[in-house]
Amino acid sequence: MERHALTFAVRPGTEQEARRILSEYPRPETEIDQETRLLGTSVFFWRNQVIRVMDVEGALPTVMRHLAAQPAIRQTEQALNPLLVEPRDLDDPAGARAFFARAMMKRVVHRVTAADLLPDVGGGRSRVALRYPVRADMGDAVADVLGESRSLPVGGHAGTVLANTTVFQHGDLVIRVAEFVGSLEQAAEHLGRTVVGAPGTPKLNELLEPGWDLTTETGFRRFFAEQRLDLVTDRHVDRAVS
């Protein structure tokens, strides 16, 4: 499984309409060919910024062409067009390439827990995305620190297991998408214990906006509560695939 993300902004004041469009669009066909599947999509909001995360098996360009050809998806994208801060024309090949070039986020790190280490709990997973409050022009430095960090421990407290985690960057927008077997509260506790004690956290702290402290449990709880993105859509073909 490969995870990709893209981001774009909607005009302030149009967030509610954009959320409605992105929460109600029809589920696309997920089986593309023998080698390519769309395993899942998640849509998050941070203020007026949209972050769309895609889990795919196979080549991303094949998935994007497949989605672009589906009438329901085309209607959804057309409904979004008037709301965007930066205009786009997905019907024009050059315009579509330009949009994806500027919207695609850099994948900094992606780690997946082996399937045999995950408990069989059906669809009982929690997915969260956290935004790092980066100082101006420090996005690259934060990405470097997170990219060099050690793997997060798989097992947590109260039976929590980290299924996968991915860090994405787009300028100074740096987010971590994490998926847990367990509840959101258990995920927060597990991540907090891990981040607070990590060797790279003091260095990371220096690159964040003033007032944030990830070296204490209190500081991390505030970070988790205030920097968590709103999850608008979360659809998966097979939660057992990681």
C-alpha cells in the first residue's frame, strides 16, 4: 500500500459548502485493473485548507486517470471549482498537470506495521491527522527532523496498536496521519507517551511556533486537541490492508 496526499484551499466563508460536497460525493469504483486498486480515501480540513489522503495499490497516475474519468467524481470536482482560492481547469490536460504539481504533498516518511502484529478487530480503527504548528519558513527543517525520527512503538496502552503512520509536507504545512487499532482517546495517550520521550522532540520544539511544548504530557495533550484536523470523509475498501 502507498499513501499519497494533496492539498488545496477554498475561499474563506465557503468551508461549510466544501465540507458538504466532500462528505456526500459517491463512492468511486475501487477496482481499476489487476494491479491497481483504490484502497481508501480520507478528507481532512484545517480551517479553509483541504487535505485529501489516498491509499492506493499500484501506480498513482493510473488511479488519478481512473477517478477523472468517472462522471460522479467529475461532478464533485466541478462543484468544488467555484470555491477554490486558486482556479483550476481539470478538463485541460496541462491545467490538470499544473494543479496536481502544486497540490501534491511531499511524503516525508511512511511506516506500516506488519499485518501479523495487528489484532483482528474488523473495522475498529481510528484515523487522525495532526498539524505541526511550524514557524514561518521552517517546514523543510521540521520535515527533516520527523523524517529522521525513529519508528513509533507498535504496541500502546490498553491494547492500542499503531497500524500505520505517514508524515506529509507542503511548504509550512506539515501533518502526520496515523491509524490505530483502538479508540481516539487511546491513540492520543499512545502518541503522547511516544512523542514526549522521543530524542528528536526537543529539536522539533525549537522549530514550532512559540507557546507549543511537545516535551510534556500536558503540552502534547493541548497539541492533540488543538491541532487535530477535522475528518470529513473516511472510506476504505479493506481495513485489514495496510
